[in-house]
Amino acid sequence: MKLFATDYDGTLKVDGTIQEKDLLSIYQWKAKGNLFVIDTGRSMESILEQVQLYKLPVDYFVTNNGGMAFDASQKEIFSTYLDPVMAIDIMYIAKMVGGIVSYVVNDGFYRHRIIVDDQLEEKRYPNLAPDITEAQLHAQGKYAQIVLSMASKEQALQLEKRINDHFADQIVAYANQYVVDVVPKNISKATGIARICALHHIDKNNIYTIGDGNNDIPLITFSPHGAAVDWASEEVKNQASQVVGSIAELLGGE
């Protein structure tokens, strides 16, 4: 048995859609008795909508940049959470730092959005309406990931550095386009994959991975068959064993 794990946004879903040839290659991969995993920064709630929309044959979900993992029936198989006091500190920081449009807090499955500056254009979550108050969110006490939505990519990179410098002993922040994902320390997109591979006794030589962003580097380097898409940055491509133009190209030889 082999395992293929892909990032979602910017890798499997590109320019608002999934290529037919990539979808077909995944079905062919599955038909050979292999596992298919989506490894994403999204919440389970969010990625599940996409899976149902495109009818993706997913065996496992790794969400929150590696902080959570679920099987095909949505049963939780791995979870990590931020320290609640520190998480609320980050929410307060979000209200004070310029360039933050909104922040989205993930409780492990569902996500909740708080608008910070309604005068800025929302690039990442234009259709996600707030569903609870900030006070209710603070009372919740369970935070798997915080996503800070920025007005520009440059501001996202600046905030990533600021958060990592200030909270380096507890969390990791990943800039990804217009957002900054905040997850617990020592958690990455490789974490959930390692758990799934251990569950099925899959050797690393039988693992294939692919991504496009800096937060995908742990996923890419986890496997000797780790690939980057050819539109990834040079930093990401330099970490990959190969650079490909599509998922179909990566899986085509199998």
C-alpha cells in the first residue's frame, strides 16, 4: 500500500478549480489500493465542503496545518490545541496590528470569523459570515488554530515573523498568501501524515507528497518522493525531490 498526500489550495485546487486530469489520476491511484490524503491549513468544516463539491475520494484529512486528523467518516484520530490564554492574547493582538482584516478561529472542526477592520478588503474569507460574538469566542476555551486574514501578502509575511519571534516557545505561524496560520509548536503538515503512516505501517519510500507554499515544506520533505508544483516559490522548489506541473504528472508513473 502507498500513500499520496496533497495540499489543497494552490496545489490540488488552482485558480478556483480542480483539473480533470488530476481528479482522474487520484481515482486511478485509489483503484490500485492506495491511500489518498488531503493535508491542508483549512478546518475540517471548510475542506469537507470542498470534498463534497468535487466528489474527492479522501481516506484521511489532515487539517489545521497538521494539528488535527480525521478519517473518511470524520472521526477524529489526532488533535492538538493552542494554550487558551495565549490564543486570546493573539486575538487581542489582531485588533491592534494594522493590516488585519479579520481573524478566524478553528475549534478543531468548525470555524468562527471575527471582523477586525471592515474598511479593508477581505481576500481570504469574503463569504464567511461571523456567527458568534467575540465574547462567545473567548468563552469557548478550545482553539486548534487561528488564521489572521491580511490586507496584503507583504503584511502577512511581516506578521508571520513578528508572531514567531514573540511566541517562539509555544506556537508556529505560517504566512500563506494573504493569511497567517497560527498552530501549536512542533506541529506541521508532516505531523498528521506521520500518524496515518504509523497506523497503516506505511514505509516512507511508499509516500508521495506535493505542495506549493512554505507551510507545505514539512510535508514535501517528509517523503523521498516529495514534489513541488512548478508555480511554487524557489524556496519551496529547492526543498522538493522533483518539480511537476500537476498532480497527474506526479502520479502518472505509478
